[in-house]
Amino acid sequence: MAEVYSYTDAFRGATFRDCDMRDVRIVSSFVDGLVISGFSGTAGPVVVDDVDVSGYVAAELDRR
């Protein structure tokens, strides 16, 4: 069973590098300044407020 963290600032300012973040959920949390880099668009869906934004991200990376 996955760990559940509630009401914590333990990850504030943290950097996760080369981690398996599949099926991670961030719910009702402050995400000001959240940065995801190295997204290739082939990593699977990225969902924000129940909207899959993977296609948008992939298209924007292709445009650049």
C-alpha cells in the first residue's frame, strides 16, 4: 500500500530526480511554483483537475 502524507510541509522545496512517480496524486495541496521538467510527452498522462494536459504539453514542446 502506498504511503499517504497529510498536512505536512515535509516536501516543501524538495527536488525529486530520477524517481518513479507513476500514480502519484496531489490532492488539495499548495502547488505554487510546481515545476515538472524533462517531460517527453510519452511518459503517460499528466492530469490537472481531471483534465489530461499531456497533449497540450507535447504540442507546446513540439512548437518550441
